[in-house]
Amino acid sequence: MSHSLHVSQTSKEEKYTELLPQIESLLSGETDLIANLANVAAALKQVFGFFWAGFYLVKEDELVLGPFQGTIACTRIKFGRGVCGTAWKEAKTIVVEDVNQFPGHIACDAASQSEIVVPIMKDGAVVAVLDVDSDELAQFDDTDARYLERIVKLLKF
């Protein structure tokens, strides 16, 4: 089945408001996790033009690269390392205005300047993270956090 996204608004919040039900529709009826992760990453990149959007899946003691849209990425990230590993460790969304100022930042791509990482929970444990990067400083805020947290709750792990 073919899907296309339609987002006509210009403000960030309006885009998310229009995108959310479309992602919900895109995911409904599809049981394959990888397919759903791939489509969510593609939808975020398409609508917002993010530099990088994708997922890392918890596998034992590290995060392993999952579906994404963007440049080549780090394949494995240890617990507590970088923004993704810290979001996993703290089990909370982390917004970083300038990744170069984040202690222990892992520079998978030097063009990345700001980042938001949203943990995905199942049964009280982090099972994956959504990682979104921008090639501009301070591109993410509470609006992104609020809506991206809603989007990841639509995913069935």
C-alpha cells in the first residue's frame, strides 16, 4: 500500500499536529517493527528536513543502529556514552543545543550541530532510542520533545 504525507503548515507545532495522525495511520495494521521504524524515520526527515533521523535498538549492553534517514552513522553506542547512551541511561529525553558542548559527545558526523534523543520504553525499560540531528545549532526544543515522545509511543516493541 502506498502512502504519502501531506503537511501544509509552516510552524513546527502545526507540522507535528498534522504529521501525528498520518504516522498513526501509516503504522496501523503493520506489525513489522523494522518497517515501522523505517517509515517513521523517513516521515520525520521528509517533513522537517532533519539532517539525520533514526533509531538505535538496545542489544545487551549497547545501542545498535537501526533504520534511519541521513548520512552514515555510528553502528554501536555503549550505555551512558554520548547523547544516545545518556538518554538510555537516564531514561529521559535529552535536548542538546550544541553537541560540541555535550560532555562525551560522539561525533558520528561532524556536520551534526544539535540533537534530540527520545528513549522508547517497554515494561519500564528503555528498548530503543529515537535520535534526531540537525546541522544547525539549537534546532530542538520542548515542542520537538513533546511530539517526538508522542510519536515513539505509537511504536509497538
